[in-house]
Amino acid sequence: MNYEEKLEGLCNWVKTKKGITKIDLFDLIGYLPEYEEWLVANKKEWLSNSIKCDLCGNSWVAVYHISSTRLECPNCRNMVMFEITKQ
């Protein structure tokens, strides 16, 4: 995450979580540690990608936990290794 994305995320977080729509820059910076803690606590654990079954060749969009190594193919129903393909 670059600085611009981090600043934009901080501004959106202050607006949605704190209800603050107008804030001084120095006051905004004061929220940075709390925002970073929130980012860690809400770390993305689920992914979505176009998946291709390595058994039957079926392609579909799946949502899966970041630790997943196998998925059930909706076509052949086998638990197979998957390849991430470009969407």
C-alpha cells in the first residue's frame, strides 16, 4: 500500500468509523495508529478468483479462504488442486 492509498484509506476510515467529515491534518494523523491496528484486525482472509479445475478443465469464479489449497469443482465435484487464471 503506497502513501496515497494509505491516506485515502485513513480518510475513509475516519469518515465511516468515526463519523468525522472535516478534520485538521494533524488531528487526522493522530488517528493513524488506531487505523493501522484496525487494518491488522481486519486483514483480508478471503479471496476470489477465476479458477480452473486441474481435473476436468472447468473454469469458474470461486471465493475461498486464503489458506485453501484445494476446492470442490462445481462440474465434476472432485476436490482438486486449482490454478488461478487471469480474469
